[in-house]
Amino acid sequence: MEGILRWSLVTAIAPVAWGTNYFVTHEYLPDDRPLYGAAIRALPAGLLLLAVCRRRPHGAWWWKSLVLGALNMGAFFALIYLSAQLLPTSIASAVMATSPVVLMLLAWALVAERPRALPLAGAVIGIAGVSLMLLTGATAMSGLGVLASVSAMLLSSLGYVLAKRWGGEVDVLASTSWQLVAGGLLLLPAAVVVEGAPPPLDTGAVLAFLYVTVVATALAFAAWFAGLRHLPAATVGLIGLLNPVTGVLLGVALAGETLTARQITGLAMVLTGILIGQPLLGPLLRPLLARSRRRAATARARRPAEGLPRPD
């Protein structure tokens, strides 16, 4: 149990760091060079982790790194930037919040992790909470933006499950560094072709990129893939719902925003959904659910007998 708690806390570093990334990117980074932003985020982070682990890909990991780098970094970062340009943050975050269910289904198909009732219930509650917290009214939606957001969610979910399936072959830092380097190398030529010259960076932007590279990318992805190595994909997916929670709370703490009753209710639902799906609570909740089912079965069994006419 201590190991599960430890790896759950390690995994939580990732969505919390990604939640802070929204604020840093919006406030300090240029918004007209999304591909350069993604490449500058991925490639230095991968090189940093590569310098730490000092291991190069070998054998099948040359093409596996390319596949995972394209799914988890290259295509994902580019599509996320595109959806951020075309959709309100609330819509994009709500789409990404459905990833726990997709992760569960893909993990069932690819790594034989059968979805369980409690994580599924937690995912439903968590998705409803994110929707309640973020979708506060009618907003204009771009069909291309929705397609980009859904594609980012599907591709990254597939990449995460493949990383889990192949992860036992090498250590976490090595596989994470190879993915980031591959994703960055795929993004860089696309940035040059589409966006031309790199954007000029002032001191604030350089410091912001340093934070995004070290904390929100290198550290975050290493923690995320470590969680996938040691925890069920369903659990990791639910912990990922801390991403929009962090974004909302950061808006309150740093931007002076005020939480409405609707957002507080949604926040409570998200946290409840995350807790329900944790393996630590399974042994505690299963006896209660079993007792509830026995009581319901007993009540159903008594009902016909109570309806029979009594003999005189």
C-alpha cells in the first residue's frame, strides 16, 4: 500500500506541473509560434534527461522512440497548441478530461488491464466534475479545434499505453528522454517550414521556457511514465484530472479569480472521482459495496413473499 501511495504522489507531479504550464505559457511565452514553442519545450527537456541517464536507444528502441515521440510529444504538442488557438481553454480541457476512459479501454485492449467498476465510476464522476467546473455557458466552437483536441487526446492515450506496454524493457528516464528528443526533432523542421525564423525571446520568456522545459516537461513526463510503469493505467488517467484542477486553483491564487458555487461543486466531484479510482480505497470500499448489494438482494427476495396472501 505504501508503494501505491508513493507512486500515486509521484504521478501527481505531472498533471500539477502541466496545470501550471497553462499559466506560464499564456503569460510569458509568444503565442504566435506554437510549433517552435513545442520544439523548444520538448528537445531541450529530452537532451537534459539524456545527459542524466547517458543511454542511447538500441535495437527496436530506435523506432519505438520515434513512434512514442510522435504520439506523446510531436503530434500531441502541435495539436494541443492548435486546439488552444481555436477553442476556449474550458472546451479543450473538457475534451482532454475524457482521457481516463480512453486510457482504460486502450489498456484493456493492449496490456490486458480490464476496467474495474470503481475506476470507471471515478472517471464518470471526474469528467462530470470537470465539465461542471469549466463549461460555464454556451461558447462558440470550432469544428477543427474540436477535432484537434480529440485527436490529441486519442493519440496521447495510445502513446501512454504503448509506453506502458514497452516500458519494462528500459528504465524510465532513458525512454522518456528518447521520446522527448524524437518528438522535438520531428517538430523542429515543421516549425522552420511553417513558422519561419524562431521568435525573439526576452529575459522573461527565456526564464519561462526554462521552467517549462525542466519542470513542466522533463520532470513531469518522467513522473508520468514512472506512474504508468508502477500503477494501472486507469489510476494514472484519473490522477491526470488534477491538471484542470490546478489550472483553476492557479487562476484563483495568481490571477485573482473567484470560485463560483458551481466550480466548487465541480472541483469536489473531480477530487472525489480521483479518490474513488485509487487502488488504496478499493479494499475499503469493496466490503461496503458488497454489503449494499447483499441488502438489496435480500430486499428483493423478501418483496414477493411479503406480497403473498396470508393463510386464514
